Amino acid sequence: SAVISQKPSRDICQRGTSLTIQCQVDSQVTMMFWYRQQPGQSLTLIATANQGSEATYESGFVIDKFPISRPNLTFSTLTVSNMSPEDSSIYLCSVGDWLREQYFGPGTRLTVT
Amino acid sequence: DAKTTQPNSMESNEEEPVHLPCNHSTISGTDYIHWYRQLPSQGPEYVIHGLTSNVNNRMASLAIAEDRKSSTLILHRATLRDAAVYYCIPLGGSQGNLIFGKGTKLSVKP
């Protein structure tokens, strides 16, 4: 199993600013994922972040808006840039692979005013 | 990606069994069937997964149809803590990313 923590747990930000969300895992993992969950909706994958390579973004998400860092096997950050109210969501990171279970962090609840 | 169909919502009484169905008729032969659930205000948590044969663990059982076009998650005795949104997700290939549908919202009545 893996224990994942995220910082901050929640934040209220002004439009036009940026927020960096941290994801820390208690063990070394190869694959990390970032998801967004808009109010009342299901989860949507933003990108896959493997250590030592550029993040792979899903359709509809771009690096300029959601830059991701993956400096080592236990840590990753997601930045939400130039925020607008439409970015108000819960952002979650997860680790794992398709053969076994994935573990999710508790999420970061972002409100953009 | 294989598409899934799940009921929007289901209700159960506490301590009774719950059968949560999922149709995944376009599943490929190498896709595993994963189930996750999301309790209120929490991130999703893994429940169970399987490929062809039925699977059991401490949380639930997974019954997979012989043609693999459908599966059923079985909670043997529902508790209030089992109230959550349950997601059925076919998963395979070299990428381990989960594609979440709308899931089934399970309510458990005391």
C-alpha cells in the first residue's frame, strides 16, 4: 500500500494567480497521476507524471496551464496557472499501475474567486 | 477505451447484501475490471479487481460474467460506511490511468 499526502488541503485564490499543489508518497513509485474533480462530477485525468520524463497530458489539458514537476520517486507538484473560477475543483494525485490498485491522496479543494 | 454502464443510484438497508451491476460490453480481452469507491469528501479507494474468474477480498466479491461483458460487485453486508459512489473501470494496456465514469451512488439506510 501507499500513503499519500497533499498540500494544501484547501485554498481560496484570486483569479489570475497560480497555485502549486504538492503530492508526497511514503514509498518510491514510478507512475503518478493527477486528476481533477469538478463540483458534482466524476474524476478526470489531467496527466501522468513519470520520474525522469516529461508529463503526458490528456486531451484538453496543456502544460502551460497545468505544469507538473516530478523531481524524484516520492514527490510531484501540479501548478494551476492563471486561474479562473472554472478551475475551482478538487485536485487529486494518485500512484499505482494497471496491474494493481491505485492509491489516491485526500485531494486539494481549490476555490477561485 | 471500454465504455461502462452503471445505475445512477441504488439503495440498500444496513446489514443486507448489495449487488452493484456494471455493463462493459466493449471490454478488450486483456482489460482487467477494477472497482473503486469514493466516500464523501475523500479520494477514491480501491475495492477489488479481476480478469476472468470471480474474486473475493475482505471488502467485497466480484462476479464476472463468462463473456466478460458485465460484472457485479457484491457487498455481503452493507454498513453505513459503505455509502459511496462506486465506479466500475475496465483497465489495461501499458498506461495505468483510470477512466472514471459517473458511477453508482449507493445509499445505505439504517
